[in-house]
Amino acid sequence: MWFFANRIIKRYHRGHHGPHDHHHGGGHDVETKKSGTREIKVVRRVLDANDIMAGRMRAVFAEKGVFVLNMMSSPGSGKTTTLQKTLARIMPGLRCAVIVGDICTTVDADRLALSGAPVVQINTDEFGGDCHLAAHVVEKAVADLDLDNIDLLIVENIGNLVCPAEFDIGEDKRVVVLSVTEGEDKPAKYPLMFRECDATLLNKIDLLPYLDFDMDLARTSIANIHPGMPVFEISAKTEAGFDDWIAWLEAQVKEKLKG
Amino acid sequence: MHEMGIAMQIVEIATASIPADMQCARVQRVNLKVGKLSAIVADSLRFCFDLVVKETPLEGAELVIEELPVVVRCKACENQWTVTEPVFVCPVCKSGDIDILSGLELDITSIEIEDED
Ligand SMILES: [Zn+2]
């Protein structure tokens, strides 16, 4: 089984679809079924509560002029190193802050704090060891940040290619980090993630000489799932390819801040 | 695995949907529509649901999951098709600009309650 989704449609189309709006007043249609049970029409989206909260945060971020980037990946993709090197290049030009989601450790947060950016750690252990960051968790973390002095808030989501893609956290853009050591079949196996994201970072290209990774196949696979999505080949170790990635990120942030 | 959080949401929405005059009745079934695009594993969801319904009006209720296929339409040529592979390129005109018509659902459609009379 494979999954994918289109976030734009989810936000703007899905948000309006469904007759659940008519039920908010509390009225229910009650039908009698033959089997001695009564069927009560509900028609509510299960993630409504999350999406409403994400929408509220998106409004706050817009008012405060904060661009929010949701960074996702599988474990071991080099996301934290990528983020460390990215922060080193874009600060202090952009005022950055980081929210780090981790199931139980603070290792990544400790590494990122060396950048000088404010870092808020979320351990999802408290929330049942969740595999993703949901809107209510991010909202709590945001309360510890001074949004008036932040241009770019990066949320380092939990290492997992399945679940984070399903949860809107009020972000502006989503980026997935995929390392070439993971194999070129990852996009086809996790299309939801690649469909949902606005850019892909193909990390660890310094290792390509030692691998059988087929870059053309990987790019074709990503393009089939999300035609036109930018794919940046980078090495967080050597910073190869970082110029294009940083330029893309800065352009996204500036586009929002001027508006 | 985020099925636990989703199961908790389902219980919350279903409980809130029980009419005031039926508060003591037992919910027997919760009907759910899940698009194939949702990152939901039905077996995991059922497993979590069975755990979280304990000591709620849904205890022992059955979760009925209707899976909906992925149907998309090409914005360029209006071609409409059911997607069965992770390929979002229009087979007719090769455009990647599509609308997803179905497959994103994660909706509770109804609950079924034991009739007291
Ligand atoms: Zn077409």
C-alpha cells in the first residue's frame, strides 16, 4: 500500500468540502436502521481539530512576519547536519529559530543550539511517543519563542517519512531530506511525503562514488510523484550544492516577508 | 505511527455526536471513509481504536473503514483517471498539473447506536 497527498488541495479544497459545516450547529440527522440500531450522520473530518489549530498558527505567523519551514526525513538522512550548515550560512542575515521534534533525546537540539539560534526542544514522549509533530505540540513550543524577532522558524520534524506528511503545523513550505544511501526507491515507497513537500534535498552526494545510487532514476521517480518540484543535490558534509539550496530558501522567505 | 492520535480523535468526535436523549446507549459501529492517500494503516487504526474505546460509550464498537480510491483530473486536458501507482503525470498529455478528486478523505460519516426502544 502506498500513500500520497496534495497539501494545497487539502488546505483549500478539502477544507471546504464536506457537509460537516452544516452540522456544527449541533443538529444530527437520525435514521432508524432495520437491525435495531439508529444511524446518526456525523460527517466530520477526523483531522479538523488539528487543521483548525494549524490555521490559527498560520495566521499568527503571517501577522508576525515569520516564515515557517517544516523539515522532514527518515532517520539518519543527515537532516540535523544539513540544518546546522544551513543556519551557519543564513544567519545573521535572517533571524532564525528552530523547533526540534524528537521522541526522547535532546541530542539534535544541543547540536543546533551551537548555531546561536534559539532552539526549542519537543520530546513527543510526553505526547505518547508520537512519530510526528501535530499542531497542538508546535503551538506549545511556539509560546517559548519571541516571534517579533524571528524571520525564519525551522521545524525539524521527527525522522519518519510517513506520518509527519499528514499533519499541517501551520508551515509555509515543506522540505524533505533524502540521503543517497537510502536508495532511489524511497520516493515511490513514500509518495505522500514527496507529494506533500515543496522541495527535496538529496543529501550525502559526497558518497556517490561508493554507491550504486541511480540519480536519474531517483529524479524521474520524484518527478512522477511531484512534477516540477525542485530537487537539490547536496552534501551536508562538504556543503557541495548548498548555494542553490540556500538561494531557494532565502527567496521563499523574502517572498513572504515582503508581502 | 500516528493511528493512536487519530483513534483518540475519532472517539472524541463520535462521543460528541451522541444525541442528548441517547447518552446511555451503546455505540455499536463507527463508519469511517479513508482515502487511499491518507497515511492510515487500517489494521493499526483498528488496533488503537480497540484500546482507546475502553471505558467510553464506544467500548466494544466496531470500526468500519470504507477505503476510497485515488481519482485525479488533469487540469490541462480534463482527463480523469484512477491512480494505482505513484505516478501523477497525465497519461494523455503528460502534464503534472492535477486536481485530486478523491483519495484524501479521513472522515467519520456516521455512528450507529443501539436502539433503546
Ligand atoms: Zn492531461
